[in-house]
Amino acid sequence: MHLRIFGDPVLFHIGTVPVTETMVTSTVVTLLLIATAVLLAYLATLRPQHWLSLVAFMIVESFDNLVTEIIGRRHTIVSTLAGSLFLFIASCNIAGQLPGVHPATGSLATTSALAVVVFLSVPIAGIRSNGVWGYIKHYFRPNPLLMPLHVISELSRTLALAVRLFGNIMSGHLVVGLLVALAGFLVPTPIMALDLLIGLLQAYIFAILSTVYIGAAISAGEE
Amino acid sequence: MNDQTIIAVVAMAGAGLTMGLGAIGAAIGESRIGAAAMDALARQPDEASSITRTLFVSLAMVESTAIFCLVVALILLFANPFTGAAGG
Amino acid sequence: MSPTLTTFLFEAVNFIVLTAVLGWLFFKPVRQALSERRAKFEAETQQAAQKLAEAERMQRDIDATRANLQAELNELRSRELESVRRQAEQILTEARIAAERQREISRRQAAQMSETQRDTLAEVAATAAAETVGRLFEQIGGPELQSALIESACQQLRSLPQRTIAPVKIESALPLSPEQLAALNDALGPAASGADFRTVDGLGAGVRIATGQGLIDASVSGLTQFARQSLVQEMKRLANNHNPLQSVNDA
């Protein structure tokens, strides 16, 4: 067997650009997600009584409520970001349960890409909400000496975000692979169920932590 | 016993120690989080949704230290830059 | 280009595109539909609340009307009842008065009837008794009776004042003997001079003396008459006693 921890096999090249397996998987997941979302939105707009449109209402409403609870007011852009994060990560994790599919979130490149997107969203949201000076000022509170700690905290939490997701998904996948190699067929089923739960939980946590970070930046100048 | 063997032995021992010691702190922390969450739930059942959300977030954040340990152990075992057989 | 860096960049772009597409094609329309739905629900809820309020108002109106009607009905009924009761009382009173009067009349009639009957009975009884007494006297008869009666008349005459006796008229059933005449003259005293002696039938025995003071009847018929009268009186007195049975028991 081949244990894959950090490596990513290159399937083919488009010109000089290598296309890895993770890229293909995440593209397929993204396209499926967009298709489903467009179908749900179509149903929700035209047939609000359909049960699928009720599912769509539930998803949107729950994310809006979550963001409202965390930030303290309605914020549709943050809600959209959190919802997209959750849906993408959860879809990737569930797709990882399929045989022969390596989850896109089990690659450190993907999780760090998501973490960096969140890391960049934080100052953007803070500046949009409080202005440039208002956002930068909060790094020097309560004491200018604490500014390096703020910066380190932001970097480390981004790192933690990326590595947490990567470690959880990768280790779950690894354990399942080891059990399949050692014990055989159907034995790792309970571990796969746990893996499914952990995957959804990690998606939820990623979305919530992103919301918390962005919410903290938005309400930074309101002390 | 050449250098590669010594490095492999030390890496394996370090990986085991990393995993074991790292799991201790995460286990203690998670148990305390669970106890505190139960206490808070018993005191304020109305705040169940908020408490549950905070509980999961805290559990994930504490568990992330164990996950870091796991990643480090895996790096030591499979992606050790000092061994010739770097995974990958 | 290293595969890891390519993957990293691709994933970042991929996720940003995904977020944008989801935001435009999923979250925005669904949010809009949701708010429309909520607005519709709110409108319906408001409408329902309005209708409920209207229904409650109508219910209150109906209740008030019903209460009014009930009160009116009660009043009417009680008034009717009162008038009927008064009428009944009036009728009852009139009937009672009429009955009282009727009863009084009947009682009086009954009393009259019984009184008349009683009187008649007393008369008959007294007459019978007096006739018996008269027959008794006639059977006794004879000069002894005559002289006893004259003696009695003399005693009565003596009890009267002497001066006012005259004029005197003496009627006797039998011719008077000299002794009897002397006794009468003695009793009359000064009035004896103008006395008119006569013998009359129907007296039975004894004398009847009419004086200026009144009649002294010492004849059998007079006694009989007197006895009859006194019997009648006695019987009437007994009858007027309203508890004859008791007196009978007492006797």
C-alpha cells in the first residue's frame, strides 16, 4: 500500500502547469456544489413549498442566525463566506468517504489556502467596517507593546486553522487506510462513521472560527 | 549501526513520545471542558445551543494540539528530512 | 512550478470563485425568497390577527345584544308576572269579600230561620203546656179554687196604693159568695163604692180586676196565659244561650 501524507500525485500537465489529484477532486466537488446550489435556489425561488427549497431555507437561515449570534448583527457577506466554507469543507470530507477518492481537505495545500483566505478576509472586513486607521489602531490596544503578540496570534491561529483541518482529515483517512490494509474489508466501517462525524464537525468549527475572527475584526473599533 | 539507523530509531522514539505526551494534555483539557460544559448546561438549560457551540469549538481547539502532535509524529515517521526515505 | 504551490493557488482561487458563485446564485436568491416568504407570513399573521380582532369585536357585540335582550325579556316577564299576581290578588279579594258576604247572609238566614222555628216551637210547646195547666185547674175546680184565687187577688189589691185604684171593674167566672164579696170590698177599701161587679164566661174560675193602676188577673185563663207567656220566655232564653248542648250536658 501507499501511505500518502504530504505528497500529491501530479496527474497531468496543462502546458507547464501541473495538475494534481487534489485540484481535480476539489474542482469536481465545487462544480457539484454549485450545481446543487443553483438547483436549490431555483426551487426556492419558484416552488417555495418543495421540501428541497425548505432545506435551502434552513441552510441559509441557520448560517444567518449563526453569524448574527456571533457578530451581534446581520452580516450577509460574512454569512455567505462562512456558509461557503462549511459547504465546501463538508462536501470535500464527505467525498473523501468514497472509495478511491482522496479528500481535497486532506492536503495541506488546500487547508492552508482556505486559512489564508480567512486570514486575508480579517483585515478586509476590519477595514471595511472601521476604516484603515480604525482597524490598525486595534493592534496597539491596550498597549503598543502588545502589537507583536497580536501579529503572532493572527499568524498562529491561521496556521492552527490550516493544520487542524488537515490533521483531522488526513489522520482519519490514514487510519481507515491502515485498517483496510491490516484487517481487511468492512472492519473500518465504525472508524469511517466517526470520520464522517469528525469531518462535519471540523467543517463547522472552521466556519465558526472564521466567523469569530472576522467578527472580532469587525467589532474591533467598537470598544 | 550507521547514522541512518540511529536517525530512524530516534525518530520512531520521538514520534511515540510526541504522540503520548501530546495526548495527555489534550485529554485532560477536553475532560475539563466537558465537565464545565455539563455544569453550565445544568445551570442554564436555556443557553443550551450557545453552550454546545462553544463546547465544540473549544474541544476542537484543544484537540488541535493533539492533532499538531500527530502531524509532528507523522512528519518524524514518514517525512523526516534527515532520512533518505522522505515520503512523498 | 511546484505542484504544491500550484495546488495552493488553485485552491485559493477555486474557493474564492466558489464563494462568489454561491453568494450570487444561492445565498442571495434564497435569502430574497425567504424574506418574501416571511413577509407573506407576517402579512397573513397580521391579517389573521385583524380578523381575529374583528371576530372578537363581533362576538362582543353579539354578547352585548344578547344580554340586552335577556334583560328586556326578564323585565317584561317580571312585569307581566307582577300584573298577573296583582290581578289574581284582586280577584281573590273580591271573591273572598263576596264569599264573606254570602256567608254572612247565609249565616243570618240560617239564624233567622232557626230563631223563627224555635219561636214557633216554643209557642206550640208553651200553648200545650198552658192548656194542660188550664185543664188541671178546671179539674181542681170548685169553690176552693175560686176562694183561693180571690184571696190572691185581694192580696194583690192590698199591695197597691188605696187612693189610685178607682175606677174598679171586677169580672168573675162564678157568682161571688158574700164572704168573697166582703173580702174584696175590704181589700178595695175606699174604691169599693164605685166598683162594678159582673159575671163573665170564659174565665174558668177566679176573678179579673181592672183598676186604675192596671189589671189584676186572678182567673184560670189569666194564669194559663201567664204560664204560657213565662214558658215561652223561658224557652227563648234557653234557646238564645248559644250552647244548648252544653247546658243539656250540664243538666
